[in-house]
Amino acid sequence: MTTNRGRQALLLALSVAAVAGVTLGGGGAAPAVAAGLEWGDCDPAVKPLPGQRCATLSVPLDYADPGGEQIGLVVSRLTAGRPEARRGTLMVIPGGPGSSGVQRLAQKGAALAEEMDGAYDLVAFDPRGTGGSAKARCGLAEEDRWMVTLRSWPGGGGRIDDNVTRAKRIAEACSRNGGAMLRGLTTANQVRDLERLRQALGERKLSAWSVSYGTYVAAAYAERYPGRTDRWVLDSSSDPDPRRVARGWLEGMARGAEDRLPDFAAWAAHPDRAAEGLRLAERPGDVRRVVLDLAARLDREPLTTTTPGAPLTGTVLLQAFQLALYSDAAFPSFARLVTEALDPAGEPVLPRELSGAMPDEAAAITMGVVCNDVDWPASVPAYERAVAVDRARNPLTAGMPANITPCSFWKGGSGEKPVRVTGRGPSNILMIQNLRDPATPYSMGLRMRAALGERARLVTVDQGGHGVYLGNGNACGDRAVTRFLTEGARPGEDVLCR
């Protein structure tokens, strides 16, 4: 997540002409003229909503050389339904790194537009390296592009020898094949690209709904351009500590799995599961043992699955479990995987995310941002000790969150200092966080809350899963975000939605 610093004067000078004279957002304002953006049909592959339009934004590959090579980023927009009520542009900032903003707008745009009731144009873009935007490549072999290898799950007994070898191989391939495009995949550049988009849209300020990793992008933007933020929502945040960004997020998954387990255990032990053939235990307290015992057995004796060449190992089972914790809707598929594995006549069906290697471009963006943003420790013995401790403390993730990654051998290191999120700036941020989030655990969200100080208020939702607003059906949480974005009404103090 990083690259080049100190380029704003040139960038702003180049963009002043594009912004000058444009009608800006505000109550009842006419839609802003999108200088330099030519709107047309979106790629059918994203399944755009009716009225969703797309354009290409040109940005510098390297902001240190703003007049040099340019790359294209795909931008998408749903215009406000009631021009007389329009107050500006609401950016939809996706997670990842590596998630498509255009796709997220297609998925959430209808519900979001209904909530906003014409108050905003809804805009999103595919960050560099993602979706329809310019991409980087690492040239990785297929076996290095599976989720369970990119996530660096330790081997049997916690050995990390294979992880070290693979991490070196991946880092070398990315250095050899990635070039300037890979080095430009950073949070800092996504922030700069967002600012360039604001200028192209002709908006004096932006509002935003950011999710997961997108909250770090949004917080970094608010730190760098505080005067350009209007109503700013951070949904499912993690620790913004500049010494540990990305590495700290990965480590948080261990805590997140433990926080979330009780929700799955209660569901999997409920008597209703028996009729569905998905009950894993009679008591919630026994579900953990069922999963861990099965994982240990699969590490010794992997099972053939319906995906040729992709056996079900203990590592794959635990990765599937981690994915299932993101949403209650995924509980049945994981329970079914467990029951299939326990059935001597069963043939396990792997989740889609684990049944094939990801494309090389997706692997590049997944690693590029987190490896470019901050320097990672390189001591193999230190990782061995950390994995041993983490496996004992958090067996559900088996040491993966503390393990070595290609970032430890990344060529060139981080290109610039990570942003330090502070409480300086307008008090216009609303955070919302689930109490039991497997990916951005509540304890990590509290660190973002502490960093923002009086700039923010926090809405805590007593539910599990990753992603809150328009995601888990909590009316209290949804109402708090909608009121803030549409009316500017923010709680006077942090609140809890039960």
C-alpha cells in the first residue's frame, strides 16, 4: 500500500482549470458537470443497474511525474433521482484491497438510492489494479495463486518452511514482472486518484460510504484533504496504526474468528438444523471441537472433492470457515461441507473461492497494496515463534494471521511513509461497526475510533458478520447511517444498537 509523496502542488495546478466555473453540490443544486468524463454504457459483465453509466478517468501512473504516462480507471455513476433534492455526490468506496467499486455500486446501488431518496449522485470507481481499470501482473504460477497459499496457512504442526519458500518465489516474480504498475498499487495513490475524481466531477466536497479496507482509504483521504469531506461514513474499520497497517489487519483475523464463532456455533447446534441435515453438535460449546477435530484429521488424510486437483485439507476447511463467518447466509454452505466430510460416502463440494486459482491480476492487487504500503519484518525465526503462539491461542486460524507473506521479501520496500490518522479536521465522520466481525474485529475498530477522536462518532451494532450498513438488516444501524447522510443528524455521543 504505498508509493510516491509530495506531488499535490503540480496535481492541483493541472486540475484547477477543470474545476473552475462548475456548479457545486449543495441543497437543491443541479448535478455537477463531470469535466473530462464521457459517460456511456458499462461493461455488461458487472450487471449494471438501469441508469448506471460508466466513464474512464485518466490519472498519472506516477504522481511524481503527473505529465508522464497515464492510466485509465473505470468510474460509474447513478444520478440523483430528484434533482431538486440533490445535495452532492456520495462516493461508494469498496473494500479489498482488490474489490471493484463499479461492481459494488451495481450490487448496492438500488438499496442505497432508495435510502438516499435523491440526495446524491452515487459514484464509485475501480481502483487501479482492479476490475476494468489498469492492471498489474506478477506472472505467478497457478499453485501460487490459490487463496490458501496467498493467505500463508502454515503446514502440518505449524511448519512454515513451505510458506517461506513460496513467499520468496512470489516476491521475486512480482519484482521481475510487476514494473511501475505494480509499484503504483498503494493506498496513497488510491487517495490521490479519489481526489482527481472529485475534481473531474466538479464537486467542492464529497460524501462517502466506505467499507472494510475502504475505511482506511476514506480515513487517509480525510486526513490529507479534510476540507474536501462532507458527510463521511466508515463501515467496518480496522486499526490504522501506520507501523502495522496491513500486517495488523491480517493478525486481526485471529481475534475476529474467535469473536464470531459463538454466532455460528449457536446456529449449527440449533435443533432446526437436524431437519436440514446440518446440525454439527447438540450443544454450541461442542461445535468448535467438531470443526477442529475434522481439520486435524483432514491434515492427516485429505479428501477428494468435486474439484479435480483440489483436495479438502484441514487448511482448506479452516479457510472455508473463515470465509463463512462473513455472513450468516454462508453458514449453511460451510455446515454442509463439514457434514459431507464427515460422511464416509460423501463427496465434499468446495466453496467457489477455494475451487480454483485466482487470476494473476487479482493476486497482484491483493499483495501489491499491502506490501507496498508499509515495510514488513523479515526475520523467519520471529515468524516461526509468532505462528506457534498464535496457533495455540487461536486454533481456528491455525497461525495463518501471524505467518510470513511475500511482503517480507518485497523488493524495494514501501515507497513512502504511511498516513497517520488523527483527530485533526472537521467533526463529520460516522463510524459503524459490528460487535462480532471476523475480518475487522471490534477491538480493531475501536483503535480507528480512538485515532479519530472528536472527528467521529461510533454506532456499535450487536450483531456478527462483516459489513453493517444495508448488509445485516439491523434497522437501528441502517437508520443512523441514513439519517446522517441525508439529514446531517449524527449522534451526540457513541451509541449501541442492540
